[in-house]
Amino acid sequence: MPFAPTARTENPFFQDCGAPRLYSRGPSDLIASAKPAEAPRPAFLVRRQRLWPTASTASQPWLPPAGAMRRAGPAQAGERPRVVFVHTLILCGLCLILSASLAQAWDWTPTDEEIKKYRQSWNPFSNGPMFISGVDIHPKGQFTAHPFIFSQISEKRFGNEFSTNRVPAQTHTYQVAPVVTMAYGLTDHLEFNLGLSGSAFWARSTANFNQGQGGPWTTNTGLGDTQLYLKYRPIVQDPDGWRPSVTTFNMIVLPTSRWITGTESPPGGFAPLGRLPASRFGALTWTEGVMLRKNLQPFRISGGVFYSYHLPGSDAGQTTYPADIVNTRLIIEHILDDKRGIGYNLEIVGFHGLSWRADGHTINSGVKNGFNTLGIQPTIQYRLSDNWVGAAGCLFAVAGQNTQDAIFPNFSIYYYWSKSGKVIMR
């Protein structure tokens, strides 16, 4: 979604923010790199046509010149991302401190009585949120397979200041990302998850289209990145009090898109926003987070904060350092019919690119001065059978900075399986 103006001679819009590549913004930049040789890709996966001429940063009015961005001090270029980062740390600390103060014995493992009490409380079988992984853990031996279709339609973009103002985009982009997540309860406290994905996008120049000239599309299809993650729940919610469930989230993203099929990074460098914390496409990434959940009949409230660190990449023998990412989620479910699992959700999604890295290296790849997206999705969920549930919704970007203005239609279907034959809602 985010963009950084570049001087790439073949396609200024086609920015590999997610892949470990390094481009020069102009002769005034301190960074200079030769255009890397393009790696061969399987013919059956790629049909791609270059269609945009050279463009300088001056032709992109939503960002100031590169020199001005470099001269901007922390209060100008990095103030908003730093505020997001500080708020993230404060929120994580408060969540852990408050939860610890409520626990009579802080041993990082809920007792059997606490888990039994929670599982006997109100928690109807339904799809649940779409934009956050399940906070409460599967019982030992229970398995779910969760196919999704996330998509993105973008024809405008936000400017250099965080606001609701949009400007026309030079390129219209359309993306589809099928995703399957699988979860298995290793114990009553620990859950292993695997995420597999694909990537497809279509993009075209609006300049030619608006002039009635039409023009070819830039397209690419292939394998997406793979996520491996563990969730551990040290605290389970108390149905008779206000103590929430607290779960830690640890994920590594393997760039199988680049390793296996050479899939091209989508315009903007990110796949459509989805269930898992967003990270740069094609980048080896480590993500840590904390999630909370509380059931208050007829509502279920879930939230989470996630910090993603992208390991240094390389391009043409040079090391690249993309910015770190913060993802935030807040979901409120209202269950209308317990037996049929009918309900609706209000899902608030935050996506923030920082202006620094946790390891202290200077950012030299992708957007260097931060970006932000705030989106809201209404969701409808429904129970299809004793083992199947589903949901559908559309995420709308309501405000942003240095990102695409987009809508994200999406669909979810959930399959539950248990050794005992009877599935238990997490």
C-alpha cells in the first residue's frame, strides 16, 4: 500500500517496497545503485508488460522533493510514527501489568479450573473476527483450516499528511490474495499455526486510460509468502469478572514468493491487508505481538498490537534496510442468534510504517519517512453447520498518509475438527 517516489526508469509506479531492493531517488541522494539484473521467472507464472515512461519525483505531487524529506527533522518526518510506536509500547505494558495484577498466582499457565470455567461460559460457535487471529487457544488436539480471499481495489491515494483527503493515483491497481491458515492445539495453552498464500495483481496507467487510449495491463501471479507462528495464552478470561484472555503472538514470515516462484512484489510492496499482521512482500520478517479478548454477552471484544522487524536484505551486493511495521487491531462482535451463529462485527485496522528500524540501521529501501492507514470493516458472520462457519465483509480505508486509498472486499470460511468429535469454540 505505501509508496516512495523513485527514479526507476521502466516503471516509476512499480515500486518493490516489500522486496529487498535498493533504488536511487535522484542524483541528490546519498544512495546510488545500479539497476539489478532481472531474475528469470517461470513463464507459466508471469505475464508482464512494462507500460509507464520515466517519471521524476517532481511529477508526484503527494510527496515533497527527496531533499526536503531528508532535511525534515524528527518532529516533521518521523513524529507520527514515533507517537504510534510509543503508544504501542505503553499499550503492551499496560495490558501485561493489568492482567498480572488480576491473577492471584502469576505462573504464566492457567489452571484447569480456570480453563473449564471459561469453556462452560457463553461463547457461541461462529466465525469470529476476520482481521485478527483467534486470541483464545484451541483445546489440545483440535484443528481448524481457515480459507480466506482478501482483495484490494485502489484508484486513489492519500497525501503526505495524515488525513481523509484523497488525490487521483497515477495507476489503478487490483489485487487478489487467497490465504489458508491452519491451527492445531498442541496443549491447552499453546497453539501452532501455518499460513499459506498466493498473490495476483493487475495494474494500468490512468494517464493513457483517461485520454481514451486504453493500454496494456501489468500483471503478475504466483506463490505468496509463508507464515509460521505460535500463540501462547498465559491468562484465560474470567467469565465472572473483567479479566480478559491475554495471548502472545510470535511469527516468522518466510519469503517463499521470492525463493520459490520469483513472484513480483505488488504495487506498493504489500499484499492486501488480511487476518495476519501485514509485512513487506518478499521480505524475511519476525513479528511479535500481544492480543486480548473478552466476552461480554452478547458482545465479544478482541484486540492486538504487533511489531514487525524486517531482516536486512540484499540487492546487487548491497545490504538493504526497510522500515519496521506496526499493526493494530480492534474488533467488536455482536452475536444476534447464538444457535445459528448469526452476528455482525465492527473491525478497526491500523497499519503503520515507521521511520526507523529496531536495529538502528538507517532505512534505505521503501518508504523512509513513515506511512499510516486507518480502516474500518463491517462484517457479517453465520454458522453453516456443526463444523463449518463463514463470514464476509469489506474494509474501507478512511484515513491515511503516503498510502493507497483502497477498499478490501474479503470472504472467510472456517472448518473445525476435533479428536473427540465435538468441536469447541476457541
